[in-house]
Amino acid sequence: MTGGAFLFTTAAAYPRGHYLRAPMSDVLTSADSAILLLEDGTTFRGRPLGRRGTTTGEVCFNTGMAGYQEIFTDPSYCGQLVVTTTSHIGNYGVMAAEVESGRVQIAGLICREFSEFFSRREADGSVQDYFERAGLVGIGGIDTRALVRHVREKGVMNAIISSEELDEAKLAEMLRAVPSMNGLELASRVSVTEAYDVAPPVGVETRFRVAVLDLGVKQNILRHLTQRGCLVRVFPFDTPLATMETWAPDGYFISNGPGDPAATTEAIMSVKGIVAMAKPLFGICLGHQMLALAHDVPTYKMPNGHRGLNHPVKNLLTGRCEITSQNHGFVVDDAAVRAHPDLEVTHINLNDQTVEGLRRRDGRAFSVQYHPESSPGPHDSHYLFDEFLALLETGA
């Protein structure tokens, strides 16, 4: 350890996709170097991946062993530098069928082993080419185990990655200008700007009209709704409820998304109105937090959040447990939910007992903190879409 900074290294002179150990001096003097600087002064050095440049955001880690392209394109990761704890990234390339939105959403990637070479025959190309087209800046070849342990101990924090500026003092100055995720509204960066429709696939009868408030919706959520016979209209995040009502939806879906939920004020007001009308409502992730906030139940920022494919959740209504896919850094206040006369907790996280699901006692609205649509992840929670369809059938 030197000057309070951890230094982890890989060779810079080898072909991209192959990482071998090299003396520290080789890395520091090479033109093919990159640096990751955390706001507490901790430094990691590796090599560039994606486009050469500089990027900033909140550093967080995902513990999933697969599904990296779905992570890259998940709008809930907007504004975040994602650390992948699985050691190999890029080995199966990318495919157009595996995106969750129209573009790469992460602010940057941090990984151990990065490869341009991929073995999947069906792949459309390499992750390196994919990132270069998207303008994504990242760093590879660092000790991600050390980084994750550091973040777990100190909590998530802002960081900067650069492969064009290696002066730590200059990077620290740039990093000080990066806003905290606390109080940051990001749904406006990832939401659509105009409403659009998604019809059920050929051969599936249209049964219901569902208005989706897009705070950063994943494509697989829309697939689950349309495959069950829902004609979906996706509305921008700030669409007034009166405008959505002119489409005469049978129910509402409030999507996942990035940022501080308390700052997403337009969506909170819309959810309050939906609840007042007693129309069926289902929320996921940020949508779950919108339902809580619409009932004046606060949210708070977690030290590290939940991001991965193996989070155990217990359904308190059935007593059954499920393994879930998660991606969130804020959580609903447990005590406030339990004290609310109109709400009840339906799911809890078995690792830390945080609230993973809630519903109104009148049965007209429910939500979960995790991602039942998976993509990537287990399919244990698909039943929640069927419960929403049952709610639509009864009209609550």
C-alpha cells in the first residue's frame, strides 16, 4: 500500500483479451493503462476496455455469474460504474436478442478478465466492439475481489475511470464535481419521450390494456405482459395521470428505474392518483418504491444495495421462498410500512430482512423490490405477473 492507495496490476503489452501479471513499472509507464479512483482516495490500476476516455458514476457490484449484456443495458444502472464479481467478461460475446433497452446504460464497467474473443457461435460480435460503438469507457485486469471487499466495508461511493488522464490529483478534482446518488433524479434520462404501443404476439388474444409508466422499463417486463395477453402502452415518466386515463387502461404497471426514488416526484403523484381511483397496480423495483412513497412511506439509501441473481426472498403470504434477481440501492422503510394502516409487508429478504414486497390491504395494488421478469436470473417469481393478471380480471 502506497499513500493510502491500493495498486493492482496487469500487463499492458499483451493482446487484448489476455491478461498476464507484469511488474508495476510496466503498467505505470505503458500507454495502454487505465485508472480507477474512488472518492475516498483508493486507487486501482489496470488496462482500458471499450472506448478510451473518462467516465464517472457511483461504483457498485453485481454478483451474477452470467447475463452481462442484460446488465449493461438495464436502465436501472444509469449513472453507475458496475463491478462484475464473476471473473470473465466478454467470453460469450453479445447478441441483439439479449438487450434490455435500446442502448448501453451503465456509466462504466470494472472487471477482472476482459476478452475480445468469444466462443458462442450465435453471437453478433465482441463486447469490445459493442462498447466502442456505444462509447462506453471501462477498466479491466484489476483485483475485483479486493475492490468489492473495500466497497462492502466502506459502502458504495462515487468513482472515476480514465484511460486518457492518469494524474490522480486531476482525476480527484473531476470526481469532486460528480453529484451524489442521494437526491438524484435519473428516470428522465432513461424514459421514452413519446408513448408507444406493444401488442401481444401473434396467436395471443388481447385481454387487457395496461398502461406502463416508464421509469426505465426492461424489455423482458413488457414481454411478460404481452405474452399474457396485455396490450401495453408505454408512457414517459412524467405523463400526467389524466393523459394516461384517456387511453382507458384496465390497470397500471410502474416500472423499474434508476436514481433516488424520493426525487422521482412526478411518478409519485401519478401513483397517488391511481391508488385513489382504485385501479389495479403492479410495481417493480423503483415502481415498488413509488407505491410506498405514494403512501408517505419513506425510502433510504443502502450501504451497498442488492445486485445479483441469487438473493433469497420469503413470501410471507405463502411461506414459500424464492431465489430472485435484484438491482437496487434504495429500500423501503420497514417500520413505516408495518405501521401504515393501508399497507402490509408481503415479502422479505432473507439475508438482511429488508422489505421486498408490499400490498394494499384492499388488494388493489401490490409491488416487489426485486425483478420477477429475471433476464438474467431465476424464474421463481414469474407467478407475480399471473397475480397481476388475476387482479385485472377481477378489476380489483
